Amino acid sequence: MKKMSKSSRSAFINYGIVLLFYLVVQLFISQGRVSSSLMGQLVPICVYVIMALSLNLVVGISGELSLGHAGFMSVGAFTGVIVAMSLKNAVPAGVLRLIIAIVIGAAIAAVMGIVIGIPVLRLQGDYLAIVTLAFGEIIKNVLNCLYIGVDGHGLHFSMKDANSMNMEMDGTVILNGPIGAVGIQKLSSFTAGVVLLLLVLFYIQNLVNSRNGRAIKAIRDSRIAAEACGLNITEYKLKAFVTSAAIAGAAGALYALNYSTVVPKKFDFNTSILILVFVVLGGIGNLRGSMIAAALLTVLPELLRQFQDYRMLVYAIVLILVMLLTNNEEAKALVARISGRFRKSKAVQE
């Protein structure tokens, strides 16, 4: 480890944190120490950590602000559900269907990222935040009016109601307007979530430390200097944005296939802000911080559920304290001094 570069060492530490988390949880599950409510949070924890990593790629690495990340998540979620339920007879293996659903969900979300990113990323300022905010709300409203079913003749679509799809008697309604996707077969698992998280972490860390990643960070730090060096600003920003959208789509597919019913309202503006909170609290541009913040803040409301009357109050206080600590230079200096003394004493003991 000492002979590795700083970036490689940090990457392996991140992998180790994820694997340690997985092994500890599996150990607790085998001993029956995990409650049913926390069991239900395991896949969402993986999903929100992936979402925080993907948004950090835009907000922290690229330096842009996206307020509609839940929109890409919803595209991947409902695309994944449609694919998984349509292939139920053709692909009986649940794991294979889950993989196909995640891949196609990521691809469709990436296409939506290209459609939005090409015109908007040529501009400067807060245009991306405004457009992504509108995109998230538009997608939610479209899904509320969309009816999709499948029968022996394939997929059927309607913007009116389920009856107007004219399906056969053995047809299945997949997306039922504002009711959402119903009758979903649960395919996601904690193991699948950890595997996807490791793959996403591997890809993002390699991207950040690659030539493309250095170019993206150079554009973030100084657009004028990057243009003077001959970098194509739109191309590199679009790479980061589309990659982030694709990862959000994959996370959305994993999330949707963890429940029997998913409604479009789940992927509203509040969800986008929640993911942005994970990134800000973990440190903008800090992948490890985003992972830890997303995991802790996802499970914290469940841990505080026994304090029914004060649960959200304590949650808000924790958010405020973390925000103050992570954005206060004196607090950071104090933590650095403590960690420095700890390392120094450890070195003396050795």
C-alpha cells in the first residue's frame, strides 16, 4: 500500500470500505441481529450511495449543478421494470433479467442525458440546474399519464387509460398511470447492489484519474485556461453528464426491482435534493464522503424510528451539525490535528 500512488491507495480504501460493510452486514444477518426494517433498507442504501457517486461526478468533478437527478433515476427505474416484466417468460432466470434491466435502464437514461446535455452544456451559468429541474418534473408528469402493458403481441402504450390499450385477456398491465408500476417481481438483492456499487466505484475512480477526468477537472477549475489549451469544453462536460445519467438509470432499475410497486411520485424534486444533500454533506468532489453520508443518512431515519415524536427533529439537528463540521475550516483543522497526532503516536509505537 505504501508503494502505491495516493489515488490508487484511496481507491483501494474505498473498495475495502464497501466490502467490509457487506461482510459485516452478512455476519449480522447470519446471527439474526438485523431487524426486518433495516433489511428492507439494504438495497436502498446501495442505490443512494450509487446515486450520490453519480451526482458527485457532475457537481464535484465537473463543477455543474444538476437538480433533476431523480428524473434520470425514474427513467432507469421504469425502463428496468418494463424490460424485466416483458422478459418474464423469455428469460426465466431472475439474475439475468436483472442484469438486462439494469443495462437497458442505464442506456435509456444515457440517451436522455445526451438529449438534455448537448444543447444546455454549451451555455454557462445555472442553465443546467434549471433544465434538469424541469426535466425531472416533466418526466414525473409524463409517467403519471402513461399506461403500458404486455401480452402475446408485445408491448401496448396509451396516454388515456389501461382499457384503451386493447390487450388480450392474458395481458399484464406494467405501468398504470399515477398508480405506477404494479405487480413487480422482486429481483434486486443486497449482493446485487454491492456488486453494482463496486462496478460504479471502479469506473468513476478510473474516470476521475484518467486523461478525461483531468480534463474535466481542468475545465471546472478554469474554463478559459482549458479552452486556451485546446480542450473541447462541451465534449468533456457531456461525457461526465451522460456517464452520471447512465449510472443514475442503473441505480433506478435496481431500486424499482426491489419493490412490488413503484410510483412516479417517488422520483420528485425532493428526491433530487436529498441526493444533493448526500453530496454536499459528504464533501463536494469527495467520493468516500458521499458514500458514507448517503449510507448514514439513508439508515438514520430508521434508527431513530423508536423516537417517533422527535425523529425528524433529531435528523434535522444531525444534518445541521454535519454541515457545520464539514464546512468549518477550524473543525477541519481540529480533525486534521487529531488524526496527525494519532498517526504520529502509532508510528512511535511501531
